[in-house]
Amino acid sequence: MKPTFYKKTGLATINIARDFYTMQPGDRVPTIAEYTQRFEVSRGIVQKAIATLEEDACIQTQKNGVKGTFVTGIDYEKLYPYTNWGSLTGTMPVPMTLSFSSLTTAICEEMEKSPFPFSFAYVTGSEKRLAALKEMIYDFIIVSKSSAERYLSENDFLERAIELTGCIYSEPYVLYFLDDQKTEIEDGMRMAVDCNSIDQYTISQKLCEGKDVAFVQTPYASFSELLVKKNVDCFIYRRDGWYNNFQPDLNQRVVELPGYPLEEVTTPVILINRENYGFKKLLSQYITVEKTHEIQEKVISGECAVKFF
């Protein structure tokens, strides 16, 4: 969703419409005072916004004395254009592995329950996905838990929407050596890294602490070319990517680092831009941890076909 500038009345109408869109008949409506404080607008603007939605038959409400005002009806189809959410787009890595493709399928299946258009954009490199989310080019991004924790600590605009505990972002990283006689990183080695893939780059740095190692910048999606070019001595790569696509005959070991637990590298987290008011609640209505895990397991076991959009 691209940012658009509106007058205060228009912005208040959008935000209040988003609140109503995530409500159900019987829910209590926030008071005028609550809305004026939340959106920093006048009572008149809030009243006009609610009146607009009622006059267009998007919502029906009923006052119940001191108990407050309650929703009695919502026409979600009429209401949705007022939310300005439009067509929603999420982004995650290119689903070239079973882990990524099963996660993609699970999210797509979940979002099919929604009444609005949804699509995926596939972008390799969490730094690139983060930059796009900051500009609100996409509505949400999917990264590993370890990446999410780092990004949340460094960026005020970010908000954690859903942590998909028990689901699989991808397999652990594996350290590969092109020389089958090597088993440890040594001084003078060249190591392939992708600075746009924060986990891959950070773990590579940690593995090489105290060693005189030269980093060779290589796009993560092009790591398969290293087997041909042989211009590096070692690199780390997600295990399922190599085994499913290339199955190289290389010395290898799963990377385990103190302070970098495997579950943090393999657990997916959905991040959103906190300026996208109401979106966290909207997303949680359609994507659940339990169902995502169930669908992902079915794809991995072959019971469910892969879906990319």
C-alpha cells in the first residue's frame, strides 16, 4: 500500500473504517472521546467520519445508555473501500526450497479466506524486504525470528504482527568447504557472503571472528555458481536449498553458535509497518499459527499441492 496524503477528516474516516472492518456485530464501539485522543482530531471530525459510514449503509450501530454504543450490522463489502487497504501484498524469499514453498502455500491458503485481493512478491534478501516495508510498498514481510529481533531493535517503524512458532521458515544454515580436505575455517580463506541476507551475513561474521578471512560479496540466489567458479573456499547456505536443488558433494556441518539458537533461524515471523493502522488485527483474523503449521506439514508430506499465489 503506497502512502497517500489526506485531510484529517479523510484519515479519520479511513482509520475508523478499519476499526469497524475488524469488528463483528455485538462489539462495543470506542467512544468519541477515545477516538479523538487516538487520532488527535476533534469530536466533530470523528462524528462526521462515523456518520459517513452509517449514511452509506456500511455500518449500523445502536446506543445502549451508559454501556456505550454497539455494532448491530456491518456490510464488509461496502466498508472495505473506505479502509484504503486495497489489494494486499506480502513478501518473502523466492520459494525455491520445500520449506519456503510450503510456507508460501500455507499463507496463500490462509489469505484465501479473506474477501480482498492478496498476492505475494518474492524478494531474496531480508534487507531489501525491510526497505520495501519501510516505504509501505508491501503490507507485510516474512523473515526469520533472528532477523526480526534485530530489525525490531533497530527500527521504530516496525511491529511484530505474528510469530509463527512451530512453523518452518527454512532449514538451519550449513557451513560448506569446496576443498574436501578442509573442515574448519582458516586464515587466508575467502568466504562468500550476501550483505542483504542479514542472517547469512551475521552468522558468517561470527564464524570468522578472530580469523583473517576475506569476504566475497555474492548474491544469495547465485550461490550455486560457486561450485563452478570456485572463487571462494567456504560459505554458509540453508541446508534444504542445496540438498533439494544441487546436492553438492562437499564437506559440511550444521552451524550452531552460542547466542544464535537454531529455532531463531528457522522460525518465521511476520513484520508490518506500524503506520499501517489496524493491519495487525486484520492479518490475525486470517493467518493463525495452528492452521499455517497444519498446511505447511501437509505440503512437506506431499498431501497438499504447492501454491505460490
